[in-house]
Amino acid sequence: MLFKLISIGRFKDRHLQAKAEEFLKWLSPYAKVELLELRDSTKEKESQAILKALDKSKEFVIVLSEEGRECTSVEFAGLLNRIDRKITFVIGGPYGMTPELKAQADLLLSLSKLTFTHEMARLFLLEQLYRAISITNGGKYHNI
């Protein structure tokens, strides 16, 4: 599998960054993960930078958004397995994303009804990607 994560800003907390790197390491035998960190700015400038980084002809774009679809980890694994091209996840900054950016998504996805910092959202997404790979490959990380 091929994943691309576009996110605003860098990790400021080294503990969160270390845990994210651990999930990336665990994912590496099963999937290639490209990371693109864009500069913090206004919601409008961040959304424009994200739009420039998307290649809709080659990518299935999933935007993380509070109004997005929620699913279980097993459903998420199934969803990923049905997509036949690079999957690009977009994590906006602390002020969200413009409607124009959200309209470019193939899917709006919510990690939870709760609100998380964009750093936490990135960590949780990486954990769920590893969990989905584990589910798909019959690993023991997810107890089903």
C-alpha cells in the first residue's frame, strides 16, 4: 500500500514525534508512507498549499474532518483495502480547512466526535493505519 500524509506544522512534542516514528517503522514492511509537512499559516493559505500538493488524478484523498464519516477499525481496514491507488490523508491546522479543500476530498473521515490537536490526530491516524494493516494481514495487534 502507498499512503501520503499531508499535515500542517511539525510535531512540537518530541514524545508524540517519537511515537509517530515508531508507528511509521512498524508500517514500513507493509506500506510506503510519504510525509508532507506544510507551514503553519492562516486557514486559507494552509488550504491553498494543501490543494497545490494534491494530485487528484492519482490519489484517493481522505480529509480528516469533524463532520466526516466515522468507522470502526475493522471498517477502516476494509475501506483502505477497497482503494486501488495512493491514499492521501489530509490533516489541517488548528483552525481547520476551507470548504473548497473539503470539497476536493473523495471522503471526509472523522477519527472521533471528540476534537484533537492536529499533532494528536496525526499520531492517531498513524496508529489506525498500522492497526488496519495488522487487521488485513492477520496480525495480533488488533484483537478481533
